[in-house]
Amino acid sequence: MSKPKFQKRTIFLFAYIVFALVPIYWMVNMSFKTNQEIVASFSLFPQHFTWDNYHTILTDPSWYSGYINSLIYVSMNMVITLTVSLPAAYAFSRYSFLGDKHVFFWLLTNRMTPPAVFLLPFFQLYTTVGLMDTHLAVALAHLLFSVPLAVWILEGFMSGIPREIDETAYIDGYTFPRFFLTIFLPLIKAGVGVAAFFCFMFSWVELLLARTLTSVNAKPIVATMTRTVSASGMDWATLAAAGVLTIVPGAIVIWFVRNYIAKGFAMGRV
Amino acid sequence: MARITLDLAHAYRPNPQQDSDYALLPLKMEFADGGAYALLGPSGCGKTTMLNIMSGLLVPSTGTVLFDGRDVTRATPQERNIAQVFQFPVIYDTMTVAENLAFPLRNRKVPQAQIDKRVGEIAEMLEMSGQLNQRAANLAADAKQKISLGRGLVRPDVSAVLFDEPLTVIDPHLKWQLRRKLKQIHRELKLTLIYVTHDQVEALTFAEQVVVMTRGRAVQVGSADALFERPSHTFVGNFIGSPGMNFLQAKVSDGALLVADLRLPLLRALPDGELKLGVRPEYVRLAQPQDTGALPCLVTKLQDVGTHVMLTATVLGQAVKAKLATDAALPAIGDIAWLQVLGTHTCFYKNEEIVA
Amino acid sequence: MSMTTKPVNQKAWFLILPVLICVAFSAIVPLMTVVNYSVQDIISPERRVFVGTEWFVAVMRDEELHAALLRQLTFSLSVLAVELPLGILLALSMPADGWKASVVLVIVSLSLLIPWNVVGTIWQIFGRSDIGLLGATLQWLGIDYSYTGNAAHAWLTVLVMDVWHWTPLVALLGYAGLRSIPDAYYQAARIDGASKFAVFRYIQLPKMRGVLMIGVLLRFMDSFMIYTEPFVLTGGGPGNATTFLSQFLTQKAVGQFDLGPAAAFSLIYFLIILLLCFILYNWMQRVGTQEKEGGQ
């Protein structure tokens, strides 16, 4: 149903894209300026283009360690979440058992918990267990939302696979682990991709818990960015560069899963 | 009710060089007003393309479409006033059956009283009068297809109703009911109906004239009888009939007909050269050894299907099938049976086209 | 969850066990802690007095809390009022296929993957009149814009920031819904002579409705829990003009160490969300069954 239309919808789309990109562009713009230039003058393009800010971040351990820390706990979270969620999603999808609907609902509620509610308890809990300021702590804390989400998404995709495939495999003599790994997983790889994407998304962007549970060793980039005031005033340039760099992993991830995003959203399991 | 005239071609690319660049090779066709036609062919033959060109959902790359002599090539489906029924039911989920049927008329700003009357008439014809106030979304697939059809019929001046494999999602035992309904509607309303399908039974029972298509070409237009008795192309011979026509290599030289190394009498004028002899299994008969026009064939399979026996045999590597009566004197597997292949129903083909 | 009959198998609990352990660790244990605090007066780490429902009552009566709740509700409703129509419009405008669809999809989804504090930072910079494009432009137009000094400006900025951040979620949901409509529906509508608005009303909107409702509930709940972005942008100010519930709670718990009331409030907060979640869950079940039955 597409005829060439230069109508209101295309104009609107264009306007929205401008709206979406301009604030980001502005930050990119600033990231290529020096602090002096930012404070002294105002321009749409950097007058004295400089890579200095990025250089600082990529060479200063206190900066780049933030990225590395973030990537570490996000990856840990993704791995733990998927490992734990796949069998559970399979159970919800294939079997009916005592309390199944209630457990499913309860899982859902965890996705909806205000992190602020758990701030203090988490602080105490992790201090008690001796996991404060570790990547594992943040990864575990984020399980709170990523596991329900993953189970939810995976269950949806799994329910789309007819049970006959499982049954045929059992008849053919496959053990459950072998069936799951060699037959089932490849069939739902779109679902695994979507689940991994959403895990990444929520874990990468979360600030409150990540900052509360870390101080030095596992400090994520999101926390590092909040400390850019120095004697010479606000370090806007470096802040901007740091900000731009946080967007990059996200953009890469979206590009890779772009075909599956629509399908994942289609099931409304966000 | 309109007479549709086509004189067009449709290519995938602006400068078509060879046949495969065309979705529809250049053709000229006329569909008479009030006729029931079927477009029959395998997937990808271009039948849906032709249908969409007729309905206005597609503009042909070259040529014209005329409705009653009026050029409508670039006109919208609305302007052509056609109705189209798709492969799966297309209904407005939020509306009731009555509202669905009334929709096209409401869009034309027809007065409510007239709408109600017309909806009532059409519902009556489709045997849906009792369901008028039910929500369309909750009905079964065949009811939904009837609604789709009804929306097309509700406009009194609809020029033609086009069907794109409409029975695909209908349960088999309901298909014949719907087909019967369609024929009934055709008789009563005398509309031009054009039906696309890949199922020859559907096509042959529904249509007065069948257009057999393959790879963008309309190979033959004719009644079921004509297609059966004298297929004008080997494709038609093969596609129509179950099983299709037998084809044997033949050669004419020096006034003699050579089939499988046997000289057969030349009963009619045939051009010289390589030919194909085509004869339907229905017309292959058991003959006595050395009868004129009979070939010695090695019997390889005998299947008793209840109503007839299907005999499969080979002669010099070519297969021949015969449909024989169950009470005939049947040879056994491994025997040499003499099968009569020459007769009034035999056709000869040169370069796939019929010559005699 | 699938509505077709599934074999009963209690051994399935073993498959669920890892998940339960993880979530129990992350959720139940802390929750118990919160419940524990909510019914005690913690005068010092050693001295705790059981006070029953006293904190709950106090919290319900707290004027500051009422104010924060009101601010939160206003915010959440405003956010919905803008993001829903805007998201639908965006979904309708996005190309359906081809390379353009991929590019637009990535650009639109970008804001969803930016760490929330960076979102706050982007707008913090953007809105300043000395170094930000928005601030400078408004200044140049003669508007005395200041999101730090003027409460109304702060509100608007936080609102626009949230719209910028989260509209794509609604749009992506609507977009997915739209993509599930087969071409034949549009063709039939053309043949029936339907206007563009009729197409929207009778074909597109019904098909999008299921996923959009989920979007509405999700946005409402998420905006109800919002913390980072407004915190980074305005710090809750000027004054407490943009202090919403989560920040209010955090201030009480961490800033003032009023653990008892904070815990009590946490539970109430949690219960509100739980209620909304229950509605969401039921709606999703309904949408799921509809898609499997009616559908195409």
C-alpha cells in the first residue's frame, strides 16, 4: 500500500527524527570541543576540533575502567539470566504444575519493583554476604528485573514451537539436555536474541542499584560520570565524550537485533 | 456487470529482454459480461498478477484494461467498482455482520433505509440473515468468507467479482457448499465472476470458461470439455485430468508415423518432423496384438481404484497409463499388453503446440 | 502463558528452581527486610521497638507524601497523554520495510538504550542557556528559560525529556502491531471505498490496541517509578517541584535515615505498583488468547 507520499506523515517522521537526534548531536558536538571553547563560545560545530576528550577517557583508567566494569556486570547478568531462565521458560511453556500461574505472575511483579524500594535492603544484604563493590553484586541485583523479563520473552517464543518436535525427539531417543541444546535452542534463537537484548538494555541503563552496590572496584561508568566537577569547574567536555561512548554499545546491539525487535515487541513482552 | 477486455503485458523490469523478465507475457483476452471464468495454473504462473491488474491493485507495465470499452488501466479499484475476495477472510473485526456488509454503502453515503434493505437481501442470499447482529470476529472462517463476498455483492452496480483462491482456508467439507453458493449467486445475479485457483476441480466445476496459465502465459481458454478433449498445449494436457495426458515421442517422415519404433498409419494430415503424440488415459484401450495403432507395452503396475483400474506400462522407456474398466480382461504385471493409442481423441503436438 | 492444555508434571518445579533461587535472593530477602523495618522504630542499631502499624498510619497522613504523590500522578498522567498519541503517530509514520525501515528503527530506538543518567545529562546540557542548544535558542527568542530556577520550566523540561526518552517504546509496540496487518486488509478497504481515517479506525487501531494497552500500562508504571533522569536533570528542584515518589522515598531512606517510615512507604508504593501489574497481567492474557483464537 505504498504510493510515494510527501505528506504529513513523512514530514512528521522527519520532524521526529530531528527531535530524537538533535540532543544527541549536541552532546557529540560538545565532546569534540575543549572546556574552554565550550564555556567561552557557542557554536554548532567545534571550532577547534579535538579528540582530547576521547583520548582522556580511553587512557585514564578511572574513566575507561568504568566502561569495562559496566560491560562486565552486564555480560555476567546476561549469562546468568539466560542460563537460569531457559529451563524455567521451558517449564512454563510445556507443562502445567501446581502454582504455575501464580509463580509466573509473581515473577512479573518483580520486573515492576521500584528499585528505590530495595535500595537499603540490598545495601545491607550485599554487605552482609561480603559482595559489596563487586561486579557479581550488580549482576545479581539486576537479576531482579532481567530474569522475569527473560522468562517472559522466552516463554512466548517457546510456545510458538509445536510440542510435536519435543515428542519426536524423545521418541528418537534424545535425552533432555541433548534435545534442548541441539534441537530446541536453534529453533528459538530469535527469542534468545530478543531476551539477551532486553537484558542488556535494562542492565546497561540502570543507575540506582549499580551505584549503590559499588564504590571503587566495580564502579560502573554511570557512576563515574557523576563525578566530573573539579577545581576548574564542571568538566563538560569529558562528560560529553563519556556520554557519547555509552551510547555506542547500545547502538551496536540495536543494529544486530533490529530484525527481531519488532517480533519481540509484537508479543508485548517488554 | 461489465465486459472486461485485456490487451497488455506486465514485466518486472522497465526493459524486458526475455520471457523470464515478464510476469505476464503479452496477451489479449476478453471476459464476457456475466460470464464465470477461472484462471487456473500452478503457483507463480501469473494468475494473481492478472487478477490484480483487473481489479486495479496493480497497473500493467504496458497495455490497457477496458471495462465495457472504457479505459480503466489507471483507475482505482473503487473507480472500477469491482469486488475482490481474498485468500483469507478480510472483515472488520470491530463491526457486526450487518455493519460489515453495510460498510461500502455507507462510504458512498447511500441513505440508511436503502442500506438496510440491500444488506437484508444479500444476507438472505448468503443464508446469513440470522447472524446479522453478531460480531463478525467471532464467526467461523467460511462465514467470514461469505461476509467478504457479501461486501462485494452489496453494491448493486458492482462490475465484476474477483476471487483470489478464496477457499484456501475453508474446511474441505464446507468447500463444496460455498462453491454451490457461488454458482447460485452467479445464476441469480448474472455477475461477471473471475476466479483464481490452482485446483483444477474447483476451476472446472465453477467456471464456464477456464484460462489455463503457466509462467506468465495464458496457454488456453476454453470450456472444461475443450480443455479435456483438445488441449492446445502439452502443459494443458498434462495439468488437466488426473492423471494427465500421456505423451509419446513420434516422428513423421516419408508419409509414415513412427512411434516407439513402430510404423503406425497416418490417419490425418500431419507435418513432418519430431512430434509428440498425446492421448488421455481415459481413451487408451486394450487391443489385440498387431492391431493397427496399438503398441506393445510392458505392464509395470496395476492399481484397482474401485471405479476403474489404472494400468501403468512402458514402451521403449516411455510410460503409458490407461484407465480401464474393472471388468475388463486385465493383463498381469510383466505381460506385454497391446494398447491402442491412436483414435479420434488423440492429439499431436509440435513444439508443445497442437497441430492436429 | 499458553492456554492450550499442557500435561501436568510436578517435576517441572526442578526446572524453575534456579530462577526461584535467584529471584528469591534478589527479591524476597530484601522484601522481608523492608517489611521488618516497616514495623519497627529503629532508634539505634541496637535499640529497636516494635510499633506495628504506626509507621503506615504516619506515612498515610504525611503531608509531604501527599504532595509528592500528587506530583507523581500529575507527571505520570501528563506523560501518558503526550506519549500515547505521539507514539501512535510515530508508529504510523515509520516505513514498513526496506533499508529505510531498518535505519529509522535504529534511530528511533536509540533513546531507549542510553543509560538513564546520560539521558539526564544530555538534557541537563541541552537546556542550559550558556552551553546548551535549547537553552541558548530559547534565550535568543527572548524567553527567560531556566529549568533550575523556574518550577514550571523544570516541569516542562522533565516532561519533554521523558517524552524524548520513552515515546519510542510506545511507537515500537504500535509498529509491531501494525506490521502484523496483512496487505489484503488495506486492499479490501480501498475497494470498499474507505477513507484514510476509516482505515485507521477500523483496521489499524483495533490491531494495535492489544499491544498499545500494554504500552500504556508499562509507561504508567515505569513513570510512576522514575528516579534517575529527573534527579540528574533538576535534582528534584527547584525546591521540591520535581521531586517525584522514588526520589522522595530515597531521600527519606538514605538521606534522613528514617528507616521505619521509609520502609512503610516502600511497601505502600510497592503495593500500588502491584495492583497495576495485576491489571497488566490479566490484560496480556486476554490479548494473548485473542491473538491465538480470532486473529488472521
